[in-house]
Amino acid sequence: MQVRGESEIMTSLSHQDQQRSFSLQDLLVTHLDANVHAIRTATGGSCDIVYRDLKLVNGIRAVVVVTDGLVDMQQLQQFVIDSLTLDHTFESLNDLPFEMKEMPFPELLRQSILKAGSVEEHSRLDQTLDALISGLAILFVDGFDRAFAIDVKHYPDRSITPSEAETVVRGPRDSFTENIRTNTALVRRRIKHPDLRIEGHRAGRVTMTNLSILYIKGIARHSIVDEVRSRLRRIDIDAVLESGYIEAMIQDNARSTFPTVYHTERPDVIAAELLEGKIAIMVDGTPIVLVVPALFVSFFHSPEDYYQRADVASFIRLLRSIGVFFTLLGPSFYIALTTFHQEMLPTQLIVRLISQREGIPFPAFIEAMLMEITFDILREAGVRMPKMFGPTVSFVGTLIIGQSAVEAGIVSPAMLIVVAFTAISSLVIPETSMSMSLRLLRYPLMVLSGTFGLYGMMAGIILLTLHLCSLRSFGVPYMSPLAPFTEEDAGDTLIRLPHWAAKKRPHQLSVEPNTRNRTPKPHPEPQANPNEDHK
Amino acid sequence: MFRLIKMALALSLLIPLVGCWGRLELSDMAITMGLGIDLADGDKYIVSIQVVDAGEASAQKGSLGRSPVVLYSAKGKTIAEAMQRMTTSSPRTIFNSHLRVLIIGEKLARHGISEVLDFISRDRQFRTDFPVVIAKNDKAGNALKILTPIESIPAIQLMRALEYSEKHWAPTIAIHFDELIQGLIAKGRQPVVTGVVMIGSSEEGSRRSNLQTTSPKNRLRFTGLSVFHRDRLIGWLTEEESRGFNIAMGKAYKGTGNVECSDGNEVSLEVQESKSKLKSKLKGDNLVLGLDLKIEANVEEVACKLPMTKDETISDLEKRTEDTLKEIINKTLNRVQHDLKADIFGFGDEVHRKYPKYWKKLSNDWDTHFAELPPVELNIKVKIRLLGTVTNVLESEGSE
């Protein structure tokens, strides 16, 4: 085993890794010290790698290597070290039945002495290292060219908390955590069917991040699952720190501002999406889970839509679509009407607007740009600032920028109303990446309507529509089921049909037969046998 | 790269499609609310526009004491020229799309208004939904000067008052610009236009002090209709005659009229529904004109001491109403047919529709023919529906 210095390993990590992988693919040897040394060298003597020498009951030397912080020390003590060293083990060794005494010692160790839930054997250095830094305890036994990887993992983790970004009034409160196993468990708990498949993948040459692909066999289309696999396999990057990295590399159209990958931190949303035939991608270390294929309409759906009564949900969806239009077009429409199409405003309104604009030094377009940018800065500040600055920022934001700007005659009150209403409207879009995308597109539309009026605005809308219709997400048209229109699937788009009426899963996403619901339509029935109770 | 160029080319096609590029900031506009056109000496036009001083008209924190509107006037050989000349006194671009009322001076109306109508319908800014009125015995510019209470912008006040009285006062009717144009083009019908008269003086009416009393002395009031022949004003109908015209045309919805009942007292009726139909019949070579009118009315006020619950009273009342209406309408018809010789009802159109071949012979001088025709046959049906919340007159009920 070649001995290398720490710096050498660091450089080899950042370079094309050939030297490193070459040496790491070495097999373990029978000599205990050599194995331990190899580990020590490979980790560069990192201080969180802990080595514990043991002398086993039959006199054989052994070393347990763990990554401090990733293992449960109590479990390690109880199920590994105690089992290997305590006296009663020695006694029981003597009392063993003959056939067990005849077993090779390593086999005996694995099967009968180590009391942890999962024990694996590795013969190669890289596998061993991998297990070590994933939080497994590594046991080297002298004279044995294998390492035992014992599962006593205990990640630093937080408990399951209510979702902060996607809140509902009615519906489950739990959200994903940074731990991928907790996350898969949250989904498993909702879908108790063996056909829920969770495939493990890895991405990131340095971070070696765990990924999981979740889908339901028999609902999700094979072609789409294969596509997801192949796109994930294509990823060759050193680090995956958040699912956003994956999203950027597997999305369909890199130039579009529209997201073609859906993301959520709610397990109930993931369960619902899987049941429609979509595929979820979990990334270890982040609570944000990706869902593909993503359809345009699903960005405007909140999980609560499905928990509320269908009529209420449909009404709220209509409100939301008004909000969407206002987010995108509010300021542009105002600019177009007030600078190009004054004849379209009611007379009383235009007199009022003119009187408000008396003495405003900027054209409406500049005024709108100014206020929109101010609002976006305020909003960003609100997200980014430490919590104790909150009151200051909201005071400055609302009072100084709002009221004082109007009183000083720099912006007109009407413009402030438009900007404020646009700001509020942008918050009704349940999914942040879509709302960001629309906020971004608002600016070019404002420029268009500031130069060409409603004509420019309409041209912008037409271009946007064309673009949206050309998008695909994992082969599925982005605007479906609206364009191409599928009548059976349209019941869950701008409105939502009641659950008893939604008989089929989305055509574009799921395999046939796709009937999901055979419940008859409920109707009032008389009490079956009213006299029975009186007996 | 090629794709990008193609896209840029495709997008650049959008630019030549743009129509008029009229970018105008709100704070650079002067909104015309009222337009008045008069004839000056030497075939010149005097155009007056009533422009809103928006800061004053919708002042929220107390007004500065300025007038809510400003009147600009300019002379010109054509109206367009006068409008252009206006820019020498107006600090802002004059914007005509929100015009609320067009006033034409009587002198100009008698001279002919086709040029005015041509200018307004040719200009892209003007809509066609504003009412047109004639300043009776006066100049349009004077009528636009008067400040009004309640609605601070006089043009809006004028339009509102006209629309309101059209609904509730049978003699007035609002003629909008497009209707006037249609009347002018139609060969079988002559246009009518509402008249407005000034009460008091326009000089005093233009001051704010005019509004400081509960009953402003200087104001505008609508009066009877003016009758046009082609584009020229040829005469005025009295209020009574205007009422007859409106009733005959079925436009008397919500209008009130009085009828004398058998004991000599009056009953007021409010029209709830009225349908009128013009008739024409060719008997040999003789044209006979007719008018069917069906009216449903409610009792508004009763002064006569008759049992209103009895069928006979009601049918007697209906009969009397029919007679009264017949008298009113006949008076109007007589005036229009024989005195003014202008078919403002549109009998000509009716003949045109029914006897297109026969019409060809008449169409060139229909109005002369119209004057020579026998009187129009009236066929009026009145139905009284509701008596209101009480039945008999209170006095007689108490005595029972």
C-alpha cells in the first residue's frame, strides 16, 4: 500500500481522480495495521475519524473505525464493542455448539457476535471508505482481508416540522427533512403498496450525494422512468448540495424561465403526484423533492385544493388565475392604458388619474419600473434579512417608500395601488419558482407595453403562449391537458371536479388502464330501516 | 445562430404592423369634456372647448378656488384649423376621446352642420356616444361657460341631466352623435336635436359665485326639439309638440302625463311600456300613413273622486287617455307635416321598406310629398295596469 501525504490526496481529489481511484480500488489485505494505515492515509488523518483498538476474546487484535458524529456512540458501545470484548462472550464462546465452533471466526463474528441490524462485508478499500464516511462503523480483524461495515448510523438530524413555504389550512402538517431516509419513510407511510419503488442513485464526484427515484410501478410510464434514469446518469459534477443542482441538469429547456421540474417539501404532494404517475427525485441533504414531468397547470395547484370541497377549490383556483394574470400583466396593463389608450378608461376615472398624476416628474413607465424594482428589493430583503430587522424594514418599506413617496409627489397613488396589488397577487401562486418566473417576465412585458401599448403587450402574450406550447417536460407537453386538450384530464386544471367524478389518472402520465376511482356519485338516501333502532 | 436570426426577423415583422403610435402621458393631456361650435362672421367657425382642470375637478384636500374647467376658444376657417389654433393657449395636448357633450350654436345650425359632423366623424379621437344639443337663440360658447353645482364638470352635468330627463320627462330626448348622423343620411327621415336654453347670463354663470346659492340663477335648461332638414335647422317644436313626438315614437318610457277624468279633476299616469309602429298603405296611387301605439301605464296620482277599483272607471280612463294622446300627437303631426314639412318620424323609411319600387319615385322629394299626404291615421291602445299602494282617493275612502 502506497503511503501518501495529505496534500497529495487533496490535489488528487480536485484533479481527474485517476491516481486516487487507482489506489483506492486496491483490495484490503490480511494485515490489520496495513488496512488501518490505508484508511488513515486515505482520509488524510481527519480528526473526526476515530480509531479504537480492541483485543478480542480469543486474543485476535481488531480495530473499529468510525466517523465521529455520524454514528450513535451508545449503539456502537452496546452492540459492537461490548459484544466483542466482554467476558460473557468468552464464556459463551466455549459453550458454543460444535458446528459453530468449527465456523471460521469472521463468519461467526458476523452471524452471531455482532448485534447490529445490518452488517456488510467489504473487500475493497474504496467501498470501505465509502461505508465509513456514510456513518457505518468499520471493523477490521487481524488476519482477515475483509472489513465489516456495521450499521450504527445516527445522522445529525432535525425533527419533522410543519412546512413553512407551502402552508395549508386543511391538510397534513408534516414536511420533509434533510434526511433522505426519513423522507422516503414519510412517503412509504402514505403509500403502503409494494409497487412503490425507491431506486437508489448517487451523484456528485466529491459529495457522493444519495439520490432516490420514487415511482409506482404499474402507474408511472416506463419510458419516463427510463428517461429520468438516463438523465440522472448523465450528471457528472463534483457537488450536489441541493436538489436545485439536479433540477438544472435534468430540465428540458435550459433557456426558458418557466420551471419544467416541480418541487415541493410536502410528503402528501409527493404521494399525490406519484399516484398520478409522476416520478419523484429525492436528494439527500435537502427537504426539497423534485417531481417530473411537471405540467404548467400543476404549478398553480395547492394541495389544499384536493382537501377542500370541489366547489370551493374551483372558486379559489379561478381567483388564483386572476392573480396570475395580474402578476404578469398588472403594471403593463396600467402603463398601456394610461399612456396609449386613454380613451378606454371611464371618464371619471381618467379625470381622477390625471389629477393624481399632476406634478409627477416621471412618465408612467419609469414610475412603474421604479416601484416594481423597489418592491422586488423589499421582498428580497424580507426573505434575506435577520429576523430582528423585520420591523425596521417593514416600517421603512411601507411608510417611507409607500406613503412618503406619494406625499412627496414622486409616484402617484394609483401606481402604488397597482404595484401593491400585483405584489399581493404574486403571492397567491403556490409554487415559488413559477411565481418568480412570472415576476421576471413582468419586466419585458412592461417594456413592451411602455413602447407599443396594448399592441406590444398582446404581442408579448402571444409570444409567451407560443413559447409555453413549445415546452415539454420529460416528453410530456408542458401545457397539457389544456394544449393538447384532453377532455378527461381537464377536470383538474382551472377548476377541480369532485373526487367521485375524477375517474381516471392523467392520460399523458400514467399507463393504461388508468382508472383510479370507481366510487359512484353520492346522493341522498333515506335511512335504510328506521324502525330497526327502536327494537 | 440561424434560428436566432430567423426569430429576430419574425419578431421584427411585428413592428410595421403597429398603427398610430400615440404615446401620451396622462399629465400631458387636457381632456375635452364639452365642445361648442359657433358660426362667426365671414363664414368662420368659433370652436370652444371645455377642458377639465383635473387637479381642481377632483381635488381631495380642499380646492384652490379655481374653476374646475377651463374654456378655450379659437377661430378658424375650418374646425380643424380652429382646433389647431387652440394649442396656442392650451399648455397640454387636447384629448377629445372623452367628449361628453357637443353643443352647436343656433346660428350655425341654421347655416348647416355637415362640416362639423364631417370633422368629428373623421377624427380618430372622437367617439360617437356623446349627445348633441343646440343652444337655442344663443352661442354654444356661452352655454359652455356656465358652472354647475353637484357635478363639478358642466359637460358631465349636462349629459347626466339630459339622460335623466330623457327617462322621466317626456318632452326631452337625448340624440347622440351617431343617431344624428344616421338621421342625416337617411332619406326617409329628418333628424331632430335636443335644444338647450340659457337662463340668466353666461358671464355671471361662469363665476364660482354662481354656485354659492341654493338656486343658481344662471343655468342651462333643456327645451323642445329642433327640427332639421338635411343638415339645416328649420324650426323648433314646443315642449308639448316634443312630447307628442316622443310618445308617438314609443320613447315615453317612465314619462308622466295628465288626463282629465269625467268629474273634471286630473289623474296622472306614468308610462310603463310603450310600443309604436309606423304603418303605410298604398291604396291605388294614394299613400295612407298610419301609426299604431300601445301604451301600458300606472296610476301615479289621483285627484278625481271616482271609485278607482271599478272596471268602468278604469276603462273610461283608458278611453280618455287615448283621446288625450291622440290630440297631442295630432298636434305634433300637424305641425311637422304641414308647417315644417319635415318627416322626423321616419314614415319615409317605412314606405321605403314596404314599397321599395314606389319609394324610388318619391325618394328625391319625399318631404314635399309628405306635406301633401292626408293626415296620419292614429290607432292608440292604452292599458292601465297598477293603481299604486292605495286604491281610492284618500278623502273619499275616509268618508265611507
